[in-house]
Amino acid sequence: MTDAAPTPSPLVLGDDGLARPAWAAVDPLLREYYDTEWGMPVRDERGVFERLSLEAFQSGLSWATILRKRPAFREAFDDFDPDTVARYDEDDVARLLGDAGIVRNRAKVLATITNARATVALRDRGGLADLVWSFRPATTPAPVSFAEIPTTSPESTALAKALRAEGFVFVGPTTMFALMEAIGIVDTHLLGSHRRGTSGVWPADEPVVG
């Protein structure tokens, strides 16, 4: 009997000696995003609103597409200032749908305006950031392969329900789990990645959920 071949590592060792997942190992833009932003805590209202908005725009598309368009999104949506976006009217909708620099999807544009208004309305009940962070789980996944990274969780499902109750749209459980990953509420960096445990929210060796 021969030994089974070793399972290839899902991590790629970069020319700087740091281990990253394949998706963040080649494209300079994705590598910079992975190294400096993804999974780091975001706790301010504008920051959470921007990321919630971009996650909704990403639905059905690659994150690389959204990341490349992010500067144009920020310009088009007044840096995702909730008060400003909440005041958008049909002229603004027409302007956004004519902007080739962003994703010109009417439903997603309208959702962003709706969510800005819901964000403003939520302030007297603690605010968007506090609500989103209140769904931080007791433990976080500790995946060693991409197959072990969940796409939803009980907490993301509950968060989606809570946000819908507050008037938010385009906030399904999968989109909310992606948001929770992006802003540090859960840490789904692969074990062995140089980014694992760097957010300060979770230790690098946090046990697997369940």
C-alpha cells in the first residue's frame, strides 16, 4: 500500500514570505485589500453602511469587480454618507444609472437609498454599527480549506432578519455573512494565513464553531 499524496495547501507563499489564499496572492489590488482591510474591525456608521452597500452590489458579481469600481462608487454615492444618500431623488437615480463607473443596477441603486434612509432612522435605537456588531457570535470558524468556510451562519440569518425588520433590503443571510467577514465580526482567514488573528477581535487559534 502506498501513502496517499499530501493534500495541496490552499495557501500560497508570496515573494515576501507571507502565506495568503490563492485569491489574494496574485492580483495586486486584491492582495493589498487582503493584507490591509479584509477582516479588520469597522465600527463606524459610514464605514458599515458603505460595506453593506458594496456587499449588496457584489451579489452575483466578483468582489474584484466591486473593488476596482470602489473609487467610482464612493464618488457617485457621496462617499456613502448616509444623510446625503438618504436625500437622493429620481434625478440622482437617473444620474447613478447613467454612471458607467459603477454597477448600473436599478434595484441595487434603490436598495442603497432605502438602506441609507433606514440607517438614519435607526440612530435613535443605537445605530447601524451597534446593531450589526450585536450579532457577533461566541466563536468563529477556524478553516483549513476553502470548503470549511461557511457562507451563512445562525447569526447572519438573525442579522438579516433584524435588518429587514428595520426597513433594510438586499440583506440576505449570505450577504450578511460576507459583511461580517469583511468587517471583522467573524474571522474566516485560513489557519496558516499571515492575516489569521490580526484583527484583535479573535485569537488566531479560535476553535471551530460547533
